[in-house]
Amino acid sequence: MNVPLRRSARRLLSVSRSTQLLIGRNDMLAIAGYSVSSPREPLDAILLMQHDDFLAVLIGHTVRPDEAEAIAAKAKSLHIPSIFVYPGGDLPAPAWADLSVDNDGGISRLLNFLERENSVTS
């Protein structure tokens, strides 16, 4: 009997080229109650989005601009918000980002956005 699994609305896709930053971000999100998946290579995120439901895709500042744009374009086609995550400073928000979050100030802004998205999709 093939019964589809219920997909969690609290599932996130987190993308970075920095393993250290990725682990830290994913740990904080897991503590906040989110299930977080990360691809080995940034462009593998496109494949993951095709096979699972995600509340949002988090794209770190270490992802190359062309990769980030491709990931965000796929997310947009699937109605998944793309969030640019960076560690402080004055980085301009990329055109593809639905939200830009300075991670140095904590993750409260990111969590507030995710909670709003989760309440819309639940």
C-alpha cells in the first residue's frame, strides 16, 4: 500500500559553501524546532526542491551569485521564499531575495519571518 508521507511545514533548505557557517545556522534552526536539509553542493538544492516540500530556502553569502540566482529562480517557480543570509556588514540585498537577514544580530528576524510563512502554509 503506497501512502504518501505527510510533509512537514517546518522543513527548511539551507545552502552554503561554508560547512562551519552551515552547521551553526542549521543547529540554531533545529533548536528552534525546524527540520533542516542541506545539499552537498549548492546547485543540488534545485534537485532537493523538486522532491520535497520546504517552507523556505536559506541561501548563504558564500554561495556564488550565479548559483544563488538559479536556486532562487527554482524556489520562486515552486512558490518557496528565498532568504539571503549573511554575517553582518553592509551587503546589499540581492534582487532574487525575498528577505535578507544579518545573522550576526541573532536569528530572531529570520525566525519571525519563518513563523509568519508557517502560519500561512499550515
